[in-house]
Amino acid sequence: MPKTFFITTAIDYTNGAPHIGHAYEKILADAIARYQRLSGREVFYLTGVDQHGQKVQQSAQQRGIEPAEFVDGITELFLALWKKLDLKYDAWAATTSDVHKSCVQAILQRLWDEGKFYKASQSGYYSVRQEQFLTDKERGPDGEFGEEWGEVVLIEEENYYFKLAESRQWLLDLIDTRTRSANPIVIPEFRVAELRNAVEKLSGDLCISRPKSRLTWGIELPFDSDFVTYVWFDALVNYISFAGYNATPGADLTDFQAKWPAVHVIGKDILIPPHGIYWPIMLHSLGFTDDQIPALLVHGWWNIAGTKMSKSLGNIVDPSALAEKYGCAALRYYLLSDIATGRDADFSNDRLVQRYNTDLANSLGNLLNRTLNMAKRYRAGALRRMDSPLADFTTEKAATYKKQMAAFQLQSALESVMEIVTRCNAYVEETAPWKLAKDPEQADKLDEVLYTLSEALRIVSILMTPIIPNEADAIRAQLNWTGPVSMEQSTWGLLPDGHVLGEPVPLFPRIEATPAESGA
RNA sequence: GCCAGGGUAGCUCAGCGGUAGAGCAGGGGACUCAUAAGCCCUUGGUCGGGAGUUCGAUUCUCCCCUCUGGCACCA
């Protein structure tokens, strides 16, 4: 049995509403997951929310409500957005759920029993807002801690630490081995060097606890009820706790291992240190073998007019409003086609509208519409199965698409699809079916043209399925293709002789820009 | 300061030893099946600057400028 394709996203922190970056990551993972399903693989797509921690506790306090209540409210926002963006995930990782908590505790207990943790005391300046101890390098030019740290207090406290530094050499070797074996631990590959540098400089261990006097909204350490665990042994563990991992030594891991390892889709901001350093070492300590260390697909950011999106600049882009205004398909297509996986891109409303109008409305939507109209007008919608001059071209582009999708280069894959569409539109002009229709001698040629266009559209609809699933369905509905939908059906010539097409209904209506809104 | 990634047509980017390409935007044209969509033609670039290697460099090497990340240091 082929292994399940396991893909995750970062889990989002429930301290604020989702923005376009959250949406991009989930849509990217969704499209990859959908492609794998289309290719016949069993898929396990896991996404969710990170609900514990001090900031949540504080935000709840400020509103005078319980953290659980506060978290539920924000979680709803994410769930509603994912529904609106048509995400199809197989499991939902909410870190306050019992299955997660007990898994985290089992892991902590096991590592404690195996001597991977120790208790130590640290004293110094602590930023309440940032939940971290500050060192002199955090001081401003005036020697004081800046406002960005909020309230800074001098404290001394005991905490538990995870022995991280002793795995430094192991991780370096792993990075090198995996890079050489063409199974790099980080994609795109240029980020491997960045990670390697960071690992080389690794010194010191990882603090994994917070005393309950400061933080109660977390998972209690099973071996010391005065503490809760700090973010990493909570949030990162979601990747295995929701996949059926059992930390008990000797437990049956058959189901878990049918899925593992995952591909973790993450933003470039959380590669170093959490996903690139802490997570592999955590897994290593739990006895995961080297080839069970997951790969990291690191994506870039959507900037706004060349600058970072940030609350203080007030340039946050709300994906929910965009989907509302332009539709889910326009947003998904834009976010997946206008950025090279791993790199940054500039977000703009104008560009979104332009990509939608040019590619989806003018090229694809119009091709579908003109094809069905001609077939209806000249042949009452009925096709004859004919040989086609575009069969090889389409097959070739579909093969390129497959290669690019498998390599997570969605923008290149989409280019190949649009090349089929563009070729078809040119083919219509070359053959001029409206002229062929007037000449009974040309009946065969006309049938060839109509079959070619319909068949190409059927294949295009399959290739577009991971990107814009609903609209891909709509294309097939108009083509009246009720056969199975998978990559296997993307081979040329499956529309049978005598097939009758459906009614043409304009798909992807053009978005007309209103001058007042055409700004950014 | 160190490591990495960029700097190519108005915009977004591809190419990465044989004197430049795509899409979009701009200009012109022929057509009419179609969502005033589509098709054809076309205007745009001394490929960040300088030096070197080479018969030949956008493509390799070195230096510099500049942008983006990360790390470090000073204060």
C-alpha cells in the first residue's frame, strides 16, 4: 500500500484575526493536498490553531473573559475563513483539545524519564509582553529596554530545560546527508545554508516551562504541577498528536507510521529556530530515525507595496473581505499563480483582478463559452470522436504540469495549463469554425475542431481542480462530463463518440474595476 | 561585519558562455463562435556599476553600489 501523503501547515496563534499570509499558506497546502488526492494518493492534510500561551491569557483578561472563551471566538474566525476559502483538510489541530494535551504530557513524561530534561534557575530581566528573558543586546542606545518589550521586570525563577545542544552535531550531519541524498530537509534549497549556519552557532538548551505563577493557560508538566509547558512542546507536537502518535514506549505506531513523515508548510519566519532546530531534535530524542525527520516547505511573504505587512503600518489585508468581494476562485488563483513558491511577492488588488480577468475570464471562461456555443449552434452539442492536432501538445503540457506540481512549483504548473488554453484560443482563430460550418465539405474538420476544444477543456478542468475546485467542477458540468475525476483522466481522448455537451453558461464573469477602488 | 537571496522591457518575472525572452500594460490590424472576450503584428532593455578570464559574458571570477532575509557586534 502506498504511503499516505501527509501535509501540515503551521498552526495559527489565536490572538488576532487571520490575514492574507495565513490564507496563502493554507491555500498553498490545500492545493498541494488536492493535487495528491487527484493523483490517487491517500492524503492527510492537517491544519489548526495554537491556542495556549501568555498573550492569549492576557487578551482574555483584558476582556474580562476566560481564555477558553476568548480562544473559541478567534478560532471561529479561522474556521469561518477556511470554509469560505474552500479548504479541504482531513483533521483539525486545536491545541486545547484533550487528545493533544494527553499526547503532549506523555511525550514530556517520557523525555523526563529518559533524562532529556533538567531543572535550572535563571535570573534576569524578563519581558512580560514577549514572554522572554532579555539580555543586554535587547537594550536600546540609552541602555534601557525599549517600549516594544512592554513591562520589564527583574525576576529569578526555576524552569525546566530540554537538552538541545548535545544534538547539534547530529543535526548538522542530518542536514548534510539529506541535502546530498536529494531529499533536502528544507525546500527551497537556498534556505538550507541559512539553517546550517544557525545550527553551527547553536549553544545552550531550550527552556520548556513557565511557572504557573506567571502562566496558567497551558499544558501542565506531568512531573511537576507547578509548571505548564512553554510553546514548543505544545505547538510543534500538534504535527504528531493529531496523527495518532503515541509516546508510550513500545506502543503500536502502525497507523501513525503509515502517514509519517509529513511535509510541513511553514513561513520563512518560523524556520529558524523552531522548525529547523527544535523540532528535528525533539523528534530525534523521541527515537525518530533520520529518514523520519520531516521536510520543510518554506514559503515567502506577500508584501504590500514592497513593505512588510504589519499592524503598526495599518496595511493588513483581510482575506475574508477579498473572498467576499472577488470570490474564492479569484483569490485562490491569484495567490497560487502570482508568487514563486519560496519567494516573496507583492500583493495588490489590481493585480488580483488583472490575473482573474486575463486568465480565468478572458482566456479560460471565454474558451469554454465559445466552444459550447459553437457546438450547440452547429451540432446541437453532439461530438464526434476525432483525431486531434492538439493531442500531443496537451499531453506534453499536462506532463509538465505534473512535474511542477510534484515539485511544489504551482505557478509554473499553472503556466502550463494556461498554455493549453491559449493554444486552443489560437486554434479557434486558425480553423475559423464559423466558416467551416457554412461548407458541408468541411464537416469532418468542424467535428475535429469541436472535439479538440471540448477534450482540451475537459483536461484543463482536471488540472485546475486543485487550484479552483468548484469552478473546475462547473466546467465539467457544462461539458456534461460525469466520469471520474483524477489525474488518470487527464489523458487525451476520453470523451466518447456521440457525447453531448451541456448548456453554455458564462463562468468567471469579468470583474469590472470601479475607478474609486482601483487604487491598491 | 558575516552568511544567503535579489538588482534583466512601464509592471511581474524567466534565461545563466555565443551579442536578450514571456505574461501583463501601451500602439496598430484583420475577424465575429464568444464573457466588447479571442487572434495576428508591434513600440519598449547599453541585462545595477567597474575590472578580469575567454575568440566571445547578461551568463564565469573579483571589487563596488543597492534591496531582502538571517546572524553577530557596538552603543
